[in-house]
Amino acid sequence: MVTMPFDRRRALRYGLGSLWIFDALLKLQPAMFHAFLISNVLAPAATDSQPAWLFSLMMAGAKLWVHLGTWSNVLNFSVELLLGVLILLGPDRPAGRAGLWLSIFWGAVLWIFAEGLGGLVSGSPTIIQGSPGSAPFYMLAAGLLLAPRVVWAEERICRAARWGLGGFWLVAFFWQVLPSSGFWSGQGLAAQFGDVTMNGQEPRWLQMAINAVVMSSQAHPVPENALYSAILLLLAGLSIWAPRARLTWLLEFGWLLFLWAIPQAFGTLLTGTGTDPGMLWPFALLAVTLLGGSRPAVAKHSRDPAVTAKNAP
């Protein structure tokens, strides 16, 4: 039997296109056509310790959104649906490449006006609340698909992914341990788990789980932040030196699931106001497509007598 190589480029193309289509479908939720989307989605990101210049930009975008009324959401849906369809056509077609370039532009718009640069300039970025945002990973995926095929050589792409992933976890570690971020205090750490998600719109069972972690963080900030920091540092080391080990995958996706479920409340998808599934989905897509799957085709032992005779010396 012959095991075919995992086509990373194609898998990333299908994954990215499907994510954009999923994001577009989320815009059809009834709450997306309501004005309180501004107060529940855009306003918290704008007022979350952002510098004045970014706050002004985001508020200008929010005013334009309100001015356009329902047409703003119709436009959002149409653009993201178009992006998904074009990207699925593939980067080797002109329409597919146009979709990828457009997705980079649209991702930059969303990153600035909706995500507030993912909290990177707020003074206390943290992966617990989804820094650096989801848009950069959408844009990175599009950039990789636009890159020449030589970039997708197995050894080259896996080496770049290994160091990129390890570097990301290392940066996240430094975000978490910096004293200036305030995560070693009960109030500072608890806010990361409850600041955005404790708005009363999540299902009761999820709200109870969030509340439990918030209270635990308030009571034991130092050991808990030390634990989160240790996980990030361990992931950085494993991603660099053992990126395909089972332990690496189990720890990484267990940690991602915890972050997505508790501090990020499943990307607020259960509230009716989730505009996208959050940064962990595109992040996981990049990790799986760039490091997962099989190596180049390897011929395995076959029980077919004809094949055995043909391969015999």
C-alpha cells in the first residue's frame, strides 16, 4: 500500500475558505442586524485600555457601522462569503489569488476596527483573551497560499512552522509573566477570564464555569498564573524540539480547548453575537496543516503477490 503525502497547501486552502464562509454565515444571526452589536462586540474592544489614537479609529468605524444600519452587516456577510468562495477556487487561479489578496486587506480592516489590533497596544496583551486576535492568522494563511510553491517544500515549510509556533508560544509566555501586565494579582488575572465573557449572555452552565475560574484566579493568582506561564513555556520548547510528538499535540490542543471554552466562551458563539469563532480556529488550522499529516509518500509492505514479485531482486 502507498501512503500519499499530505497536501498541506490544499488543506490550508480548503480550511481558510471554509472559515471565511462560516464567518459569513454567522453574520446572518438576528443579533447581527441589531444596534446592540456595537455595545456588545465593538465597544468592549475599543474601550479595553486602548491608546487614544486607536480608540478614535475604532469609534469612527462604529459610527459608520451604525450610520449604514443593516446594510453594514449585509456588506460584511457579502464580502466574507465572496472571500470564502474565491479562496476555495485555489491560489493557482486568478480569481483565487484575488480572493486571497482581498482577504488580507479585509483582515487588516477587521484587525484594526473590530479587534483593536488584538490588544497588542493595550499594555497587557495575553493569549488568554485571544491576543493577537484572529485576523492576523487569517492574513498569515492567505500570505502562505500566495507564496511560491518552492516555499511549500516539506522540509522548509515544517521548519518554518516549527520555529514560528515555538516563537509564538514564547512571546505568549513573556506576555503572561511580565509584572507590568498585572496578571500576578487577583484582580488582574481574574479580569482576563471574566472581563469580556461575564456579560450574562452565555448559557448558565458556561457562566458557572467561567465564574468558578474567575473566583479561583482571584483567590490564587500567583500559583495559577505560574501554571499558565509554565504551560506556555513548555509548549514553546515542545513546538521547537518535538513539534510532531503526541505529547505536544495533546498538550497544545488541550490548552487551546481550555482557552476557547473558558476565558473566550467558545468565541461567544453561544450568545448569538459571535462574529467569528475566535483566534484559536485559524491558529489550529495553521498548526495542523503546516505540521500535521504524513511525510512524503512512503511505500509500505503489500500483501499483493504481484507487487511483491515485481519488487523482488
